Amino acid sequence: MSFNSIRIGRLAGIPIGVQPLWLAIVALITWSLGAAYYPDQVTGIAPVASYGLGLLSALLLFASILLHELGHALVARRNGVEIEEIDLWLLGGVARMAGYPKTAGAELRFAIAGPAVTLVIAAAFGAFALALPNSAPAALRAVVEYQAYINTAILVFNLLPAFPLDGGRVARALIWGRIGDITRATKIAAAIGRGFGYAMIGIGVLGTAAGAIGGLWLAAVGLFVVFAARAEEGGLRIRVAFSGREAGRLMSFPAVTVPAAASVAEAVQDYFVRHRYSAFPVMDGDRLVGLVNLKAVERVPAGRRADTPVGQIAIHHPSLVIDEHQDVGELLERPAFQEVGRAVVVTEGGEVGIVSITDVEQVMRALELASAA
Ligand SMILES: [Zn+2]
């Protein structure tokens, strides 16, 4: 589970989360449609009805994006990649996978599944709009036309060949299938993505200078795309470098552990301050309860730290508990590990160690120095 997203339920067994920022986007869409679009389309509409339709439209959009992500998720699952959760955020959604498709064909099917769902939704609303008789209420027509329009816009935007947009993954899968090398394919796809990112920034800045406020948004997305291309490339490089390496050889061992019954205040004084690590495994006797980090401590109000047991705030996530033979390349692909940056290693002897992303990054830098020498 992504720790800053709000869990709203499950679909097909997959947890659905919403980033707090998405709620702001829903409000923004409701407001802009309620204030301008619906009064324009439906003459004499009352403000309450106008904003109500605005909210309905935002929720329908939300459902469309959810179906898009579900399309990705179900295809990934059929290709043997488990989905940890679907998270809705600023640019739409993301299906967080524990792992990556292993072949170019699987990657292509995965990448295309979401846009295929969006295409069906856009076409269905489009057909519905065309089939409406002239006598149909103007409000209904406006709702349907907006969904046809916005889903088409999402489809086109989503197919731009730039990470993290689906088009970027489609491009990589096609190049990968052709040259047979995922590292080089990612490099080429990332370069194309960066090109698109810089173009968006350029057009966005020029547009803003010419008075189009939407240009700012385009420039921001462009910037995001440039960074995402770099992250995709870097992430793959590090996964490739670490696949085949076992966690046991990278872990800090034995780890200093915190008893579950200790209070949060005691944990701060006796562990975080004294040992200066940023996370500790939490043990109830011989049993591992989870992991406590500074972020989890900070979430407990200062006045309640003395009487809250650490066991109660420990993060327990199955993909953050591994054994010493765990492949580090695969661990790096786990969304929970990327989020928390730590995993607990339980050895065959039942002792615990800890692997952190900072350890991995340091080894990566050392490896690069070694290969440059
Ligand atoms: Zn998608």
C-alpha cells in the first residue's frame, strides 16, 4: 500500500487508493465545469444543478480512469505480474506492479490495455451522444458530450510516447521486441520521452507567454515527463545491476530491534537517538511485528508518544519481509520497498537484518566506480 494515499476500497481483489491531491483535482473539475461549462451548455441552469453536474462529471471521469487502470491490472495479472494496488493521482492513475512484464509482448499487452479501455469508454459516450434525439434534455447531452471529449483527450495524451504515459511503455515494448534488449530499448524510449517532455515545456512556456494559462500546466507535465524518463532509465539500470544478488550479502546484520511493547517515546530516546538509524525491525519476543521508521513516529501526536506502544504503529507489509536469498533486483521492483526504502531480512536461523535503499545505492555507486576504473 502506498502510505500517503487514502484507501477507498477494492476492485477485483486489488486495493484502490487515492492520493490526497486527486481530491483537489476533483474539486477543481467540479468548480470549472460548474462555473463555466454547464451554464454555457444548459441555458438557465440553476447554480446547484450546475455544480452538481460538475461533481457528477468529475466522478464519472474518476470511474473512467479507474477502469483504465483496472484494464492494465487485469492484463498484468494474466501475464503473471501481481498488482499491489491501483493509485489515483494527478495525471490519472497508476497500477503499481510487484515486478515487470518479462517479455516485450507482455509489456506491449500491459501498456495497451489501459488505452484500449479508455478508447471503448470514449467511443461508447461518443455513440451515446450521437444517438441522443434532438428532444433529449440539454443537461444529459452536456454530461455525455463532456465524457466523450475528456476520455478522448486522455486517450490521445496517454498515447504520447513519453514515460510515464502509456505511449512511452508502448514505444519501449515495440523497440524491445525489435532489438531484443530491454536496457537499450529503455534508453531509446527514454530519449524519445525526454524529447517530448522538452517540446511540451517549450510549447507550454510559449503558450503562457502568449496568454494561454493552460500552457503552464503543459510545461509542468513536460517537466514531469523529463524527470520520469530519467527515473525509468535509472530504475532499470539499478534493477539490472542487482538482479542475481542476494539480500543476505547486502543487509546490515544483525539489526538493532525494538520490542513491540516499548512506547514510541522510549523508541525515540533509546533507539532513534542512540543508534541513529532511521528504521528498526519491531519484535514481539521472537516474532517480527514489522518495521518502525521516523515517519511512522512523526505521525503519532507528541502528547500520545508515551502511551502508544511501538507495535501499534509498526509498518507490516508482506513484501517488506524477505529472506536472505531474496533477489535484490526483484526487491527493488516492489512498490512498498520503493516507498519505505527498507525491508527486514529474516534469516534461516530466525535472526533479523535490514536492507535499505541507501545501502543499495551506495553499492551501486561503488560498482560504477569499479567499472569506470
Ligand atoms: Zn494507463
